[in-house]
Amino acid sequence: MKCKRCTDKAIVQLRSHNAAFCKPCFVFFFQRTVERAITREHMFARDERVLVAVSGGKDSLALWDVLVDLGYETEGLYLGLGIGAYSNASERKTRAFAEKRGLRLQVVPLDGSEDGLAIPAVAAATRRAPCSACGTFKRHYFDRAALDGGFPVLATGHNLDDEAARLMGNVLHWQVPYLAKQLPVLFPTHPRFVRKVRPLFRTSELESATYSFLRGIDYVVEECPNSHGATQLVYKDILNRLEHSMPGSKLAFVTDFLSRGQPLFAGAPEAVDLGACERCGMPAAGELCGYCRLVAEVGRRRAQAVAHS
Amino acid sequence: MQVRLEPQGKQLTISGRRRVGAIVQSLGIIAGTVMVIRGDELLTDDEFVDDTDSIELRAVISGGVW
């Protein structure tokens, strides 16, 4: 198989693009795809500092690597979720990535935070799925870190497969408010929110894994132990089967939605107006934000458990 | 050949010289959901793997939280 750009021996085949690339041409292709996503979607400008949420996985580290290589001013943010050996390995690899490249990295361990709550403790106390608590905590700490650090923009490593799976879930359940907000750039709807961007929204998991491998990025290959049976993985499996039969389906699903579908939902009214959380001051739909409601629930459940023991 | 599946950590032995695409298919894996690695190189579906080679099939799918 030959490289589509230079005709050297190819090392990766991308059926969705009807192309194959050698190592240098793939790195060029991947970086150009990300750069075009940033500029065409007006994600951020050259003079804006970007806070990059990094997990130690292939996507977020590939994103950080590309942004640094393209000359953007970045800082990494790693959230220590407290998920045993998985979190330990993730933190170790993220720190090593940053140290090797001389990059600034904030590490926020949840069990050492103000509320001292890591994900397993929240899931155990509330009997909720860990992924539900994880999403709420991530959003809260990402928003706080971006605000406290004066960053105008927060970048995450969500890739094409993530976006396609999310879109499938939103369409299956006709989640109109979520469809209205499924965009690669979310502009702040409150003064205490910052712009949120997904520069990898056009690049597949195969592409980000290949990029990380070729760039020598030592990422966490293991999956989060809590992700087994996650709905997102069911959607991804279906989409991958579809992609196998009809290459390019995932990319078309997401990009056609963004160009032709999403505008139809864009006028959907927000469910509620946002005020300020009474406890932490972050945006909230009621008296408390989602994070503080969850923390309060943990406190209630623990008190009930003590009372019954 | 020796085939290691990651992140499962499974080790398999497959006999004979085979194309990458045929190996992936024979294991019931959807093409494009794994990288096929031999040493420090990536292999495309049309390449052959010898009986004496060791390869890694590394899943690229991740997920859980949006």
C-alpha cells in the first residue's frame, strides 16, 4: 500500500478518507486536520491561552502535542479521579509527557480537594453509576480551573467517534436541548463559564491512536475499569460496524449534522436560566449547581448510613 | 506467530504466514478498531506477518464519559 501524498510505503490506511499515508505524511495530515478545525470553527486565536484537559489517554495527549507543535500557548489540566491503579498510571504518564516537553501541568487530585471526594467514594455513597458522577465532577473542576487561571478557552480531546456516539444517543432519545448544544465550540452562556472547544472532532480514534504511536507518546492503553458496559461503547460498536460496511459514515454523520441538522435545533430554548450556586458560586440551574448537589447528596447518604449503623 | 491483544493482555498463537487483514478478521475484530504493531512499526491490512513474528493488536476505542 502506498502513501497518497508521496507514494512511499504507507503505514496507515484510512478508509474513511479513501487514503493511506506514510509516517511523515500522516503526521502532517493529522496536524492539518486539527489546525483546520481550530481555524474554520473559530475555536481560538493565536494569542489566546488554552487550558487543555488531559487524561493520560491517546486523544488528550495527542491534542496537547499538536497544539504545542502548532505553536499555541497551552497549559495542561489533569484531574486525579482516584480510580485506583488506572488513575495512578494515567497521572504518571501525563506528568511524564509534560516533563519531557517542558510543559506546564496542573494536577488536581479529587481526594485532596476541598471536598475530598474521589469518584469511587461518590459512586459508592450515592449508588449512582461512576460515569455519571465523573462527568459532573469533570465539568465542575474544568470550569473552575479555567476561570481561576484566567483561561478564555478550555480544550478537550473528544474525537470523531465520541461525537458520533453522542449524536447517536441524542438522536435515539431526541434530546433536543442536547442536540442544540452539540457543537465543536460552545460559547459561554454565563460569565463564569469559558469557551469549550473540541479540536479533534473530525479525527477518528484510529487517527489519534496512530498519531500518538508515531509521535512516541506513551499513553494509557488500559480502559477505565468503570467504562465496562458504558452506553457510549455500545453506540461506538454499532457505528464501527456501520463504518466497516460504509467507510466515511461516522464523519458524514457528524459533519452533515453540524451543517444541516444542528441549525434546526439551534433555536431550542435553554431548559432554565442560570444563576449562581449558593455554595460554590459557579453557574447553577437552582440553588446549587450539579456538583454541589452531588456533594450534598454524598453527605446526606453518609449521615443516613451512620444513623442506621 | 505470537499475537498480543491489548488492553486485554491476552496472548495467542496463530500458525502460518498471514496477511494482517486476515488475522484481524479471523479474530472477529472490526477493521479500523485496532492498530497492528510489529516492533516499532505499524502494519497495514495488506502486509504479511511471518510465522516467527510477534505482533500486537492494540484497541483504539475508548469511552465512558462524555
